[in-house]
Amino acid sequence: MTPLRVPLRWLLAGGAGGLVVLFAVLGFHRGDTIEYITAKVLQGEIRDAVEATGTVNAVITVQVGSQVSGTIARLNADFNSRVHKGDVIALIDPSLLQGTLLQATADLETAKASVTVAEADLAKANATLAQAHADYDRAVAMAKNGVVTQQELDLATGNYGSAQASRDAAAAGVAAANAQVRQKEAAVTVARTNLDHTVIRSPIDGIVVARNVDVGQTVAASLQAPTIFTIAQDLTKMRVYAKVDESDVGRIKLAQSATFKVDAFPKDSFRGVVSQVRMNPTTVQNVVTYDAIIDFANPELKLFPGMTAYVTIPVATVEQVVKLPNAALRFKPPPSVARAPGKGDPPPGTTVVWKLEPDHTIAPVTVALGITDHAYTQVIAVTAGDLKPGDDVVTTAVTAKSATPGAQGLRR
């Protein structure tokens, strides 16, 4: 059998191709370089603050309702109306309650007439009692002389006792009539009070921020007083009710200054003071918050009740300190990254940042940290290495690949 022979030119072509692939692979790995993205170590101010969201409200808001049922006959106030204490702001149709008052007044007059009748009956009973008493006295005297019989004496005695009972009943009738008069007087008072309640007056000086009824609408006060107006007492002095997370509430103190922004004026910052931290918790989906009350002045009436406020409460401030960008605290170099000679890994459990050296190596610097504003963190002390304002600290490392066929760009 004749052995299979491979042409020489095929062997040469295969060997050349293998060398090309080998050189390409070796060249790809030799071209990889590490690029560092850095940020400067700065010196300046850091403010640690509590962030919260809240709602703008008036200091005092009164819901004005109706204590009687009826139809709204007139409205003297509307949205944004300025009202004063005692002003008539609404009127409920009084016709039914006027009729009730007239009926109660008539019942009172009837009760008073009943008192007159009862007093007359009492006078009549007193006269009858006097006559019966006189007859009884004569019968007793005559019985001693034997002029009248025992039967006539018993009759006089019975008439006298009956007259006494009639007099007592007449006196009780007068007392009952007087009690009826007082009852009817109370009914008149209630009817007159209900009639007065058809006139709705403003309880405070303020601004109407809500009107909930229209003329001709019927309000029913059988279960609870229906709200007709909502009046804010003074919109030049207002409050923010900020919802503070339970993890931050312990850092807030009374009289602390606070700033907040609203969507209506995104370029403006408003200032206030923490006046109260309420102990009543609010739990929503297992998240517990507490209300921090922030008082502020609103002289131009720019802010309205109900606006959403984004509150910042500074809890700590330091000035002229060395501060690191927080991104540098999160950077962890890969094991293959070149580091400065003679500088190994720091002990575990320490806070480390990586400083970029002039020879493009990185060196660990162990630091003790203070407060943070979530963008920069205070450096209290450098416990290992050297770090000063102006140094470059690494925030990100990327691998740059040389331009080779089929492979371009940066590899993270």
C-alpha cells in the first residue's frame, strides 16, 4: 500500500498560520494596561444632615361645620376669602326651625296658663279646707254638749280630712304646672339656639382654604357636623410636618435649624426651626416614622397648605477638614494590580483608600473617618500611609486593551 504524502506547501502554510495566532495572542496580553479613574482629596466643610419629606400646613386650621340640618340658603365666603371672627359666612334656610320655635313658644304659653289654673284650684281648695275646718270645730263643740249626734261629728271629721287632701293635691298641681313651664322654657331655648345655628359665623380670623358646599345643597347633621368651610388662621406663619425615619429621629433636637425646598419654587430654599418631635409613630409597610414639626415664616404667602416639602436638618458640621470622596471608600483593587514597593495589604477591619503614586502604582492608606454628607467623608486621622489635600485617590480601575483584530475598547 502506498503511504499518504502531505504536500510540502501545505505544511509550510499551516506552520505560518500557527505562528500568526501565537504572536497575536502574546501581543494581546502584552498590550493590556490598567487605567485609573481618580478624584482629588479636598479640604473644606462637611455637613451631616437628616433628609425627610413632609407637608406644608397652617399652624391652626379650623373646620367650620353646621350643628343643624337644612338647605344652604346663602354663602358669604369662597376660596381664598379673608374672614374675621364673628363674620357671617353662610346661612341655612331657617323656615323649619322658625316653626319649631313658634311651636315651643306656644307650648310655653299653654304651660303658663296651666299654672294659673292650678293656682286657682289651690285657692279654691284652701277655701274649702277653711270651711271644713270651721264645720269640724263647731261639730266638736256641739258634740261635747250633746247637741249633735256622733254620726254628724264623724261626717264633719271626714269632710275636714277630705278638704285637706284636696288642698294638698291642688298644691302638687301648682308645682307640676310650674315644672311644665320650666320644661317648655327649656324647649324654647333649644329651639332658639337651633335657629341661631342656622347662621354660620367664622370662629377665627383667617383665610378660607376650602369650601365644601354650594347654595341649595342640603346638609345633614344627624350623625356628625358636616364641614362647610376650612379656615387657616394665619398663613404668614406655617409649619412643615416632616416624616423622619426612626433611625434618624434620635439625632434631631429642638431649636435646630432646618431648610427645605418645594416643587413650586425649585430654586428657592426656605428656612425654619424644629419646634417639636412628636412621639406618636406612623407605621406604613413596616416602616416607622415620626413627625418633626418645623416652624417657618411665610410673609409673602408664597407657600400654600398641602405642598410637598423636601426637608434637610443639619445635625453636625465640621469646617476646614480633609475629606474623601465616598466613591474612593468603595474601591477594591484586583489582586493583579501593581502596588507601590514595600507596601502590603493593610490589616483586616481597617478603612482603606488607595492613593495613586507618581509611578502609576497604587498604595493603601489607612484612615479613621468622621461624619459624612453622603458625597464626602471627613478624615479624622491617617493611621498608615500618607494623605493630604490635593492627592489623587482611586475610585475606579479599568483595563485598556491594545487595538487588535476583533478586540477593541476598555475591559472593566
